[in-house]
Amino acid sequence: MGVLDGKIAVVTGAGRGIGREIALMFGREGAKVVVNDLGAQVDGEGASPIADEVVAEIRQRGGEATANYDTVATVEGGEGIFRTAIDTYGGLDILVNNAGILRDRTIFKMTEAEWDAVIAVHLKGHFCCTLPFARYIKETNRRGCRILNFSSGSGLRGNFGQSNYGAAKAGIAGFSRVLALELKKFECTVNVISPGAATRMTIPLAEARGRPVDPSDPTRGPQQIAPAVTWLASEKAKDITGEMFGVARGNVSILHQPVPLKTYHSDTVWTLDQLDRAMPKLVEAKREYDEAVKDRSAPRPLDD
Ligand SMILES: NC(=O)c1ccc[n+]([C@@H]2O[C@H](COP(=O)([O-])OP(=O)(O)OC[C@H]3O[C@@H](n4cnc5c(N)ncnc54)[C@H](O)[C@@H]3O)[C@@H](O)[C@H]2O)c1
């Protein structure tokens, strides 16, 4: 018995890295898996049939899987990925929007093409793959579906040289919060993962910073992300929606949402003098909060 027995899943960008590990675990847990990947280089250029290898691996272990090579970055591609699930398995229950690329550059040097390519694969890619699935959920009144979206610390906290990627990843968090509200009445949950894993996306950066990471380390490699995604994709997570989870370095965390920490009110239009008083107090409240949270969120053993 697997926790995803009888479920039909799409995992985008599942030819390697984090997506591959999710597809393999979904297969082991009984899901029929559409392994989507166009087999691009890290910058999104090129194509290769790497999805086939993951499909073969799932089948070798007795699971069910089929490949799809469409891009997530167009509405036609998203439709093609969705159709593969419908035509091959007769439905869809779980969508993992994981595909991604990088075109790192500081704002001083970033080109329009670099901005557009990253927004297209990440932010628009989430839209393109979700659109046919959301419509299908509504039209067929399919219950208990799951959407797992991929954000990043780059978008939620910021990372030097990644304004295109950070904008897309923050946008994905906002997209997901709205989707969670819109799909709630169909009992479809929408949650966000902010992962950290040694893959081709991060290994070169870690090496450049003199802190090499070993992808086979169970607390650092892409295999550590799959269990949390699988759990959230299962029946177990039916009451959890609109949340963001950090999964990295062996840690599983729940992330806070951008809500007010302290508020002052004025019945008239705020004056600059009033703001001279209010702003430092607001910023101080935030600093105190950050300090308190640093303590509270330090990694601890499960039974603590
Ligand atoms: N690795 C990390 O530490 C980390 C951190 C934060 C966020 N993420 C996010 O996690 C996700 C997976 O990252 P990863 O580290 O496994 O990267 P990866 O490069 O190992 O895998 C990404 C896969 O997406 C595929 N892909 C790229 N463009 C595509 C497209 N248009 N259509 C279909 N497939 C496409 C690639 O071919 C590749 O196989 C990404 O969304 C990434 O932004 C990763």
C-alpha cells in the first residue's frame, strides 16, 4: 500500500534533480506519473529525452509512468502535459510545478531576454500547467486534488544576482495564495515548497563560495525534498492549504506569511511628522520579531 495508490500525478521538470526524486517517490507510493521534462540545460536552452530514463526507472521498480517533453512555458505546452495525463491514465489528481531554469545576472547587466526566459518558465510556467488542471477540476467536480508549487528563498528572502528568478519565485507564492482560495470549494489544496538541495542549479554556486555540497548526502541532496512533497500530495494533507514549507538541510519548516506585525492607525491622512514617530517603532517591532523567530525556528529534534 502506498500513500498515493490510485492517484494520477504530473511532475514537471522531473528528468533530473528535485523533480526526478519526486517522480520516483510518487511511483513507489503507487501514483501513475507523467514525467514531464524537455531536457534543457540549466539556462533553459536545448532539449533531450531525459524524461525517458526516469520513466524506465519507475517501471523497473514496478510503477507506472509515461514521459512528456512539452515546455511548461506556453499555454499549449501546459495543455499538452495535462492531455498526456488524461489520455494515458484518464484523469489527474496531483500537479507538481517544479520545472525551472536560471539566468543569473545583477540588475545592472540583465537583458530583457534573461528576464523574460526566467519569468516564462517559472511564473508563467506555473500558470500554464495549472490552467487546464484547474478548469478540469471545476468542470468535472474532481475532489481531493493537490497542487504543489515551487518557490525559493531567493523570492521569499532575496538572493544577490537573481532579480528575475526572485521576482518569479515571489510571484509563485502570491499565485499560490490566490489559487488556494479559488480551489478550496473543490477540496483541492495548494501549497508551496521552498527547497534547498544540491543539484546542478546550486552545486556550482556552493563550489564558487568554497562550500562544496555532496548530492548523495541525505540531508543535502534532492532526495530529501521528495518525502515532504509526497506527504503534502497525499490524503494526509487534506486540511492543509495556502501554506509555505521550507525543506532543506534535513529540516522541514513552515514559513510565515506576510501579515502585519504591528499597526498604527490615524483617522486623518498621515502627516510626515506622525510617520517620523511611527516608522522607527514599526521597524523596531520587526527587528524584535526577527530576533524572537530566530530562536523559535532553530532546527530541533522531532520529539523536542
Ligand atoms: N536546488 C535548490 O536548492 C533549489 C532552491 C530553490 C528553488 N529550487 C527550485 O526547485 C525546482 C527544481 O530545481 P532543481 O534544483 O531540481 O533544478 P534542475 O536544473 O536539476 O532541474 C530542473 C529541471 O527542469 C527542466 N526544465 C527546464 N525548463 C523546462 C521547461 N520549460 N519545461 C519543462 N521542463 C523544464 C530541466 O530540463 C531540468 O531537468 C526549480 O523550480 C527550482 O527553481 C531549487
